[in-house]
Amino acid sequence: MTKARLLKGLLDTSVVVELEVIDPLVLPVDVAISAITMAELAAGPHAAKTADERARRQDRLQRAEAVFGPLPFDLEVARAYGRVSPQQLSLGARPAGPARSTCSLRRPRAHTTFRY
């Protein structure tokens, strides 16, 4: 039985990093990223240990900037994070700050998206 593709999805930073090797048919038809993901991609070149890795990360950042208009991390999303974070911890998730875990949140009301 073939699994139907979702129509919309919010990509996690780890997925954006691996987009070149991921089969696009396993991703939602319409994808987006958050401002948090864009920030993590922007930090990437500065954390690279070699010039080659820095160049790859800079290229990835520039491609993401050209393709995606990131969804904002605003007050509404911050409040949703505050509500969901304790639930995640009670289910055994590792503690993480907003910059590492908000990409897994659904954007309330304004967007119907799921994390991939």
C-alpha cells in the first residue's frame, strides 16, 4: 500500500541539510521552513572547520534563501512552544531551547504544517 503524500509540511533543519539526497516524493508537496531553520543555516558556515565545508554550508544557505520564505518565529509560536515543551519532556524528549525544537511545532491557526 502506497502512503499518500501530505500536501504541506515544515522542514526541519536536518532535512534541509540533506535535501540533495532525500527523495522528493517522500516529502510533502508544498514545503516551508521556519525562521529558526534559516538562522541555523546562517550559523553553519561560521561553525565549519574547513574551507571546503564552509563553502558547502554557504552554498546551502544561499540556495535556501533563494527558495524559501521562512515562516516567522513570533509571539504566537513562542507561546505554543511554551505549552508543548512540557508535554514533550513528559514523553521523554530531551530538553532543548527554542532554537533547537520549535521546528517540530505546528504553526497554530495560520498554517497547517507538519515537521519532516
